[in-house]
Amino acid sequence: MRLRSLPFIAAFCCSSARAAALVSMAPLRLSALRDVESALSEDSPTTKKPAGARDARFPLTRWEAAAAASVFAIFVVGLFCIYLTMPEADYDKILRLPHNLAELRVLKDNIAVYARDYQAKFMLGYCATYIFMQTFMIPGTIFMSLLAGALFGVVKGVILVVFTATSGASSCYFLSKLIGRPLASWLWPEKLRFFQAEIAKRRDKLLNYMLFLRITPSLPNTFINMASPIVDIPFHVFFLATLVGLIPASYITVR
């Protein structure tokens, strides 16, 4: 019996050894399978992120968001203080929204009288509002330009619009230099890479290229304001191109 049982004992020992070896190798095989599965899932068209896709996470850190909120709050408080010190108007229709062309003309005449009677205060409030909207890329600056032309004429209106637009663009430039890189990469990933490549090819004629961008609608002005410090455009080039390049568009809008 003992001799007959020896083959079974040997087979049992061999099978036990193989089982132990398989058990010991199981974690390695499992990890290898997981690696293959993850590689396949990354290459899968259903899970792979398309080029230029926006990340769902908000790009700013807490410090960057706090800095942006602080600058925004400073602007809002400053505007609120300016509005509180504005002289009261004798006509209550100055702040009413017009519903037809006749009311729009009445509103324009009332604002013109107010701007003439309190010119310094009105100019301060106008410039502060325009710069605030330009800094934080708030839509509506074109209506401010139209208002400048209606109230001050073509020459004064163009000077006022170019000054405020350049100041607001410069403010946006420095704000973007502080916290704009992750936000621009999140909003316009493909456009930012294209702009950076174009700037790299035109370093020797950067001012001419920036003037071209300002005069033509090749890229939105809001994008140029925010992306310029990110692609290392010097401020003096940005300022001069903005100051000169905005004159044609401002003239057309004001007139």
C-alpha cells in the first residue's frame, strides 16, 4: 500500500507545488492584465479625450481665484464709490430703459445734458466703467463707444474710446500675467497653441504682426489681451500696437 501510494503522494506534492507557484504568480498576472486593460481603455475611442477638449475641472487654484476675486472686488467698490458721488439728475428718465426710438432719443438728450453739466464726474464714471468691462472681458464696450460718439462727437469720442480701451486692455494684460495662463489654456487650448507658434515665427517683426491683429478681425481682442503675456509679448509692444491699432475700429464705431 505504501509503495502504491507513493505515486499519488508524489503527484499530490507536485500538484501542490504547482498550485503554490500559480498562487504566488497570480498577483503578477493580475497586475499585468490590469496594465493591458488600462492601455486598451486609453486607446479606446470612447474613453480617449479628443484633441483640444476642455478639462471639466476649474483651472484656477484657490490662490489664483482669490486674487481674481480681490481685483474684481476692488473695481466694484471703486465704481460704487464713484456712482455714489455722482451728482443727482433733475430728470428721472435718465436711467430708464428706452422702449422705442423716441424714448432712445430722449434718453440720449438727457444723458448729453448731464454729461455737459457734470463733465468731470461723468468722464470719470465713463472711463472707470469702460476699463472695468475691458479688464474682465464683459460684453458691451461697443455700446460705450457708440455713447461716446453720440455725446462728445467724433474727435473727442475717438480719443476717449482709444484711451479707455487701451487702459482696459493693459489692465487685462497685467491681470492675465498674474493668473491668466491656466484660464487661457482651459478656454482656448488650440487657439493658444496656434497663437504661440505664430508669435515664435514673427519675433523679429512682432510689432507689425500685433498691429495686423489689432486692425483686422483675425483674432478676438479679448483673446489677444489675455494671451499676450502668456506668449511673452513685451508690454511696450502690446501697448503701442493696441493704442495705434484700435484707432480705425474706434473711428468707425464712434462715427
